[in-house]
Amino acid sequence: QVQLVESGGGLVQPGGSLRLSCAASGFSFSSYAMNWYRQAPGKQRELVAQIAAGRSTSYIDSVKGRFTISRDNAKNTVYLQMNSLKPEDTAVYYCNTRRGKDVYWGQGTQVIVSS
């Protein structure tokens, strides 16, 4: 079955960096787009970044120039490099993919940006 396992979250000071990883299994990883979402306390989950099977990428405006999504198809892993972190980036970050009508989520990894 499809499994998505995130890692790499933690507590970081404003201006710091983190790299999130999402290890995928149970499907043909290289054939599917992968997404990173986040959900801050009291807010709706939002799409942060996408990477297509062909490696084209897109980002929400608030993270452009600071976050980079990438994928390693040999390792079935998608990454989110987060630089110049701000307190408003504090959230649980989720890895996501879709196969037709089916949507899959990881368990999430907490990112806290605070001094």
C-alpha cells in the first residue's frame, strides 16, 4: 500500500533552515507529482509546493525564493529545503500525492520557528 513518511521537522530560530524529507513507497514514485502542504494552528491546510513527475515546480507566494522542493527518484524521496524561516512558517508539514481519485497523506512533521 502507499506510504508516505515525513521527517526533518523541529525547532529552529527565525532566519534558520530545515530540510524536510518524505520517503514514499507502494507506488511508482517517479510517475507522480508530489506535494508539500502545511497546516498552522487554527488555520486550513494549504498547498506549499508541488513538483511534477517531470520536475517542474510551483510554490505559494509566501515561500517563493525561500523554499525549494526537489525529488530523488532513485530514493523515492521528495524534499523541501526551507531557508530564511519565519515564525509564520510554523506548522505541521505534510507530504501528499494523488493517484486518480485516491489521495494519500503522510503523518506530518512539526516545524516550529521561534526564538
